[in-house]
Amino acid sequence: MDFDAWVADLAAGTATHESGFVLQVEGNPRDPSAINPANFPVNLSFVDQARLMRCGLEFLAKASANGSTTYTGVGGATDIESLKSEATKEREALAKQFAERADKPERSVLSLKKNK
């Protein structure tokens, strides 16, 4: 089964898999307030059902970042960096800026080892 074969309709908040599985979200697709799965394929294990839902949610999040109302996946893994919000990227950049300061003072290190 191809877990990346999805078609998204962002206006309706749905993602449809080629197997007929439909995933509908309420709210922001990148941070949904409710998820309504329907029509799981017959004889699909619980692990594969969870994987199918996760792939569908990742696909909807990626499609909503694209900006159009319909989106069709080509296949392949989703890029985690493309799913991050701008606020998250700004916070990570700010944290990195403070962690890598050149003028950061040198502090003595506290050690619990006994010196001989």
C-alpha cells in the first residue's frame, strides 16, 4: 500500500487516500482541533491504520502550507522543515542566536569529581 497517495481538499478540510480512506479535520490542518477518520480499508492492521492516519495528517499540514485549496501528493516522505510554522522557526533561530554568542563569558565548570 502506498501511504503517500493522497488528494487534499483544504476548503472541505479533507484528505482522501487512493484506498478510499477519508480523513476530515476541524480547525487548522497543521494543528487540528478534531480528526474524523472514515472508511478504513478492510484487513488493515491497527499499526497500518495508525500509519495511514499519521501520513494523512502530515499530508494535510504540508498541503495547507502550500496555500492552494486542492493539493495532490506525488509520493515520498514529507519534509519536516516545511511543516514548521514561521513562529517556530523564529523561536529556533533566536534560541540558536543566544546559544552561539561569540561574546559569551567563560564560566568555571563545577565538577563533582575528586581532584588528586
